[in-house]
Amino acid sequence: MALTTATSPFVFSAVNERTILRFFKLTACNNNKISTYAKLVDEIQIHVNYLSQKDIDICRVFNLTSLADQSAFDSIAALHEIVKSEYSPDEEGGG
């Protein structure tokens, strides 16, 4: 995606960081503004990738059988086991 076709500042993930920084410099953004934008993007990424306790509870009890034909099933199953062990139901807030 080219910078000229971006529909939102958050689609920049398709463009490398050097290009984005060069764009900010060309638009007269100083380092403080760039830092502010970077923090905002980090916060949005954290929110997008955030799992609530309800999400974790659902994941913990999900039956993986329906995913057995996936090419990455071994990785999925390993991650599922980690979630089940790290977020056991007897922990505070668990299901």
C-alpha cells in the first residue's frame, strides 16, 4: 500500500517504518509529535490484541477437534495448552 492510498493512519503497518518516519519528517512533524503518534499506535495495537478474561475462559475450554485438519494444528494445540496452564480456572477471575 502506498502512502497516497492509505485510508487511515492505522493502515501504515503495510509500509515499513523508515518510509513512515520519512513521511512524518516531510510533513514537518518533530520528534515529539512522532513519539506521540508511535505511543498511540502502540496503545491501539495492544487493544486490538487484548484478550479479556471472557475470551481466555472461552479459549481455555474450546474443543480443538474441529481444527485438527489445519496445517498448523500442532502449533495451535501447543498454544492452547499454554493458555490452559497459564490461565487455570482456579486463578482469580478465572471461570
